[in-house]
Amino acid sequence: MAARKSAPLSPAPPPRPWNGRTELPTAIAMTRLRPISCLTLLLCLAGGLSHPAHPAEAAPGEFRDQLKAIGVVPLDPKPEFPAAKIKLGQALFFDPVLGGNRDVSCATCHHPLTATADGRSRAVGTQAYVDAENRKRLPVGFTLVKVDDNEQALTGFNMSGAAHPFTPRNSPDIFNRGDSAWTTMFWDSRVHRTEDGRIAV
């Protein structure tokens, strides 16, 4: 049996010019980069090991004393609620039937994705549309009426004598309002908890 002749090797392609220089073959270029890469990695590791991490518990006593002096205390542990109670709360919070006119839910103005506010510079409110020409927010079918300043329950502008004020402000956040430290709701605190624990409007 005759030995098979192998095809002659083709000569290597000539080096390609790059930026006026001649490129090295890839293998040679990688070989030269390897020591530099290893040295860079070692320097990064050495730098990280020279600064040990300081856990939060290691705060200086003086810093803790300063925090206590201005009334900063650790947060209470998160209360545990049954899953059914959480599900009911979510259903009620997103249900527009609970709104006064059944057209907005709590989440309309206090959405979790906008930090429990509405993400607007001014609250639109219930049954409202935006009058772009006059740059005012008006309820459908109503006009703004100035309320007597002596009537504390109806401050500012009111909707055609309705029993709730139209306040041209952004919706306040309601984050952590279940905490006992919060005793009021709304910017004007018209809903508040009395000292004996009752809710007053």
C-alpha cells in the first residue's frame, strides 16, 4: 500500500498593517498579555485584602450616643400578619368601590410603585379632569367656589359647596402609617387619632 502524501502546508499569511504597525499573531499577543493580566488581578486582590470589612455592629460608641441624643432609635421588628389578612388588605386597597364616588381606589393616589404617593406634582382627585387652558384641575360638571375662610372644615377651594375641600397639593405618602407614631392623615390633619384612641374627622 502506497503511503499517502500530505498536502504541502500553505505559508502563513503576511502580517496585516494596523495603525502603521505590523500586528503580531494572536497567540504571541495573548502570551504577552497574560503576565500583565495576572499582575493586575494580584494587585486587585491584595488591595481588597488590605482593607477588612467593618460590620455595622462595630459602630463607635460615641456615634451611637449621638444618635440616641437626637432621638434615633432602632426600628421595631416587622410585625407578622397572617397571609389572609395581607390578601384582604391588598384587595381593599385596590378596590374603587371603597372610594367616596366609587371611581378611585386608595391606590389611585397612593400607589406602591410611586412610593405610596401618586407621582404627580398635584393631585387630580376624584371625578376630576385637567383644564389645560386654565391649568386647573376641576371635577366633571362642577366649578371651583371660594369657601368662607371661617369654615375650618372647608379650607381653600371647594367643589360647588360639597362637604370636602379641593386641595391643590400632591398626594402625601402613606408609608408606615400603621405605626403608632402617626396620629394624623391628610396634609391638613383633618383625620386624626385622639388621645383616647378614637379617630376624629
